[in-house]
Amino acid sequence: MRYTSLVICVAAALTFGTMASQAAELDRPVKVFIVAGQSNAKGYNNFAESTHEFPAQLRHQPDILFWPAQEPGQEQTSSWTELKVAENGSFGPEMGFANELAKAMPNERIAIIKCAVGGTGIARSADYTDYIPALEGFKDGGRNWHPPTDGKESGKLYKWLIKSVDEALTALDAEWELAGCLWMQGEHEAGISRKMAENYDRLLSGFIASVRSDLKMPSLPFLLGEINSHTWAFGEVARKKQAAVCRDDANAVLVKTTDLSRKGSGGASHFDADSMPLLGFRFARAFISLREEGRCREPSQPQRLLGT
């Protein structure tokens, strides 16, 4: 009887400890991350094309909250759901990112808001004439990520991003902390003209500053996916501008991509089912690195390229 009582007491203590741990987790604010940009943020691939067995823990992550914002012009039916591969088999860097982050921070709750549209840039359509004289009169209908600077109205995608984040956070039935933004974009500018690529540091730093201001998070970490090694006419120019932004921003990190494969059905400009999880993993390591450093480093330090 004495041993039975002892077993019961130990079991009760373990149960209480587990419940206390779960309660502590519930008391923590949900860490919310934004995934945004153009096609390589959206994901043009198919998990069925992976040359390795695509793990089940990547395909469906029920512990990760996910808000897939509907593109502007589509019926807005977004709501919080579980993170999983899209019905057509495609997925973005959020899959590898969430999986790696959950392993590194097992006591944290994680949520992801995704706003991505293929073939889009930061520059306003009104600026295209300056970039390429032959495009005089070209209109993109405001379908760009340009923030409301210079006294001009912001692009539709920028407005959509800020609105989507606000709606998602309002709908989140828990305390939250906006923890970081994964930005995978720049191929657009790298493929349009040299002048646009040379201006990418100004465009990108202005975008980051405005997002931080509008979301009232002046130190929001930005994890910037390097423009990939596809044959963009001015890719090297744009990559150097990305690096310059990270050199001057203590809370921005450039994540290496030029070694990642692009051999899937999505085409040569898009990361395939083998490389996209690795890109997400590198985004996670970039965030963990900033977190371990207190999310700050001196702007004078050399720009760091993770994933090497």
C-alpha cells in the first residue's frame, strides 16, 4: 500500500508539473511572423516533386496558426487555420521556417500571416517611366508594395499587407507579439532595369521603415531572402543593394539563396520542393541568431549572410 501511495503521489506530481508547464505556455504571447513578397514567398512548386521523402511533419503542422491572406480583388475569406501545404501541393518558406522554429523554441506558440503575390515589385507604376523610357504610360494599377512616402498614395499591395496583419491580429484570440517579417522579394527589380536594381536599396529600406512605423514596431526584425541566381539581368546589382540595407540595419539579416535548387515544375526562377524547406530553415536560423544577440548589432558590423 505504501508503494502504491508513492506511485500515485509521483504520478500526481508529474501531472501537476505538465499542467503547470502547459499553463505557462498559454500565458506566453503568441509569436506572430509575417511572410510576404513575390512568387518565391508564395511558392511555385509541388511537394510531390521532392527527390527525398517529403516528411509528414512539414506537410501539416497543426500546432502552427496560419492566416493565408486572400489577394486583393479576391473575396476576403481569410481566417486562422492550421499550417499545411496548399491543396495544389505548393508551399512557401513558412513550412520549413515554422518547423525549425518550433523545434528551437518548444515553449512558444507560433502564428504566421502570409501575404504574397507573384511578379510584384516595390516601385510605383508612376516610377516606371524613369526606369525604362520605353515604358512611358505603363500602368500597373497600383499593384505594388510601395509605402506611402513622398506625399503619394501607397500601392495596393502595401495597403493590403498592413490591413491583413491588422485583421489577423484582431482575430487572434490570444495575446500576441509581432516577432518578425520574412521578406522574399526583389527578383522583379533585378529583372526590369539597371536603374531599378540600383535603386533597390532605397526602395527596400523605405519599405522596411514604413512597415515598422505602420505596425508600431520600430525594431521589427526583417529576414531578407537573397535574390536567387536565376539569370536576372541585374541580379548581382540588386543583391549588393540587399546587402547594403542589411549593413545599415541592426535588425535585418540577409539569408543565402543562390545555392538553392530551382528544378521543379514552377520554372527556373522558382525554388523547388527540395530547396524551399531549406530556405525556411535558414529564415528560422536567421531569426534565432537575432534573438540570441538581443535583436541588435552595430550597423558598422559586416553584413552577415546566413546559410553558408
